[in-house]
Amino acid sequence: MDAQRAQEICNSPQMENVTYNGTRIYIEHVDQQSGKATIHPLDEPSNKQSVSVTNLVER
């Protein structure tokens, strides 16, 4: 995924099916300059991590 699409998903009121390493995640924030996204697994909102948007997969 690219940073622009990750930002679109982050801003969307609709929940998109996005995964990181096979786990469904929620995108909290996207830094388009660095190409990083702050995410967390859907079932673990306290487990936040910063990852490259290129590792996110839209299903």
C-alpha cells in the first residue's frame, strides 16, 4: 500500500479490511513524509506500533 491510500483509509468513516503480517488492523495515523503508519490490531487497541505503509495490505 502507498501512503496516500493509507491516509484515505485512515480518514474514511467506513472500516476497511487492512492487514499487517496477516492480522487485521486499524490505522490510527499516517505520516506521509516518512511513509509510516501508527496501527493496532482490531482486538488489541493498546498494542500500537509504527510500521511502513508498504507492509500494509488492503483485502
